[in-house]
Amino acid sequence: MNFVEKIAECNPKNYQIWHHKRWLAEKLGPDVANKEHEFTMKILALDAKNYHAWSHRQWVLQALGGWESELQYCNKLLEEDIFNNSAWNQRYLVITRSPLHGGLMAMRDSEVDYTIEAILANPQNESPWRYLKGLYKGENNLLVADERISDVCLKVLKNDWSCVFALSLLLDLLRSGLQPSDELKATLEPIRHSNPEMADADLATAVCCTLQKCDPLRVNYWSWYKTTLSSQIS
């Protein structure tokens, strides 16, 4: 293992080395879990997005253990770089798979607060927006019912009504049955006035049309999305 680690430090993106390292760790068993986590931390300190290191770390957690300080590790990485998508991904693994935290349902409330704080600090950071939706994966009814979700969209759009991530989440909420408040409708009035063709459109359609302009890389997707909207949403 010491030999392999020396090779891996010089060649951290060689998948064959990591494959051999995993084979060794599997033979050695749970006693090497903490040492394996220390090694991946060393590699990730050099390259926070090294896929092989993250994949190995996740395998060690699920096969050998070592969950005790993983959430704190994620916190540390996100304090250093809130845009670290790999750390957000790891945090989701911890919340949903760790046997120590009680699962997603037990952690959801505090995680929503944590994520909203990150969004408000950096609204153009896509990672926490995706993480927020992931906390309600397959449970759109709960996503809509949690007033904090529409509220964070409102707060962001008050400062920037063209924020793609806020508009995208809001559109999902509207499509899932959100009844927009008067304050939200008033905040989105500039969207209707930005294009005369949207003056009589329902709110979801207006938001979708705005996304076609604000998110040109996915203009075809938003064009398709618009065809799925119900005219009953308002």
C-alpha cells in the first residue's frame, strides 16, 4: 500500500493505480479506512475535483466505514470554496447514505437552511441550487409546500430578475402547483413588461420565455419545456 501511494501521489489520475489501491484496501479491511481517507484528503488538497480520489473515498466510506467526520470534512471544503461542486456532491452522499445522521428526512430541515444561506451569499453558484432540489428528490409536493424554497427564489429575483437558477427552480415550483403570492407576482412584473408578447401569458410561460433569453445555451430545452406547461398555471 505504501508503494502504491507513492506512485499515486505522482500519478493521481491514473485509474489503474486507484483500482489496485481499492483491491488492496478491500483485502486489508476496515482497519485501513481512516488511512485511506487521509490519503484521499491529501490528493484532493492538490486537486479538489480529482474524480478517482472522490470515487475511492466514496467506496471506502460505503465498504469500510469512516463516516464519523465526513460531514465536517464537507463543511471544511465548502468553507474554503463554496463553488466546489464535488464537495456538494459528497455532502449529499453523507446526508443520504451515512448511518450516523438518520437519513435525508432527519437532516432535510437543517440542510435546507444551510443551502439557502449559501444561495443568498452567491446566487450565481449553481451547485447549492441543484443540492436544494436534490433534498426533495421525488417529493415535489414537499418542495412546493416548503415556503422557504419559493422565498429564496423571491429574495434572489428581487435583486436580479434574470437569475437563471432562481427562475428555473421557480418554474419547477409553478409547474408542480405553487400558487404564487402577490409579492412574487409583483417581483416578476418586469418579466411580463420585457416582452409585449408575454403581457397576457400565465406566469409560468412568462418565466419560461425569459429563460429562453437568459439561458441561450439551453434555449431548445426551454422551448420544449414551454410546450409541457398547462395553461391553467397562473
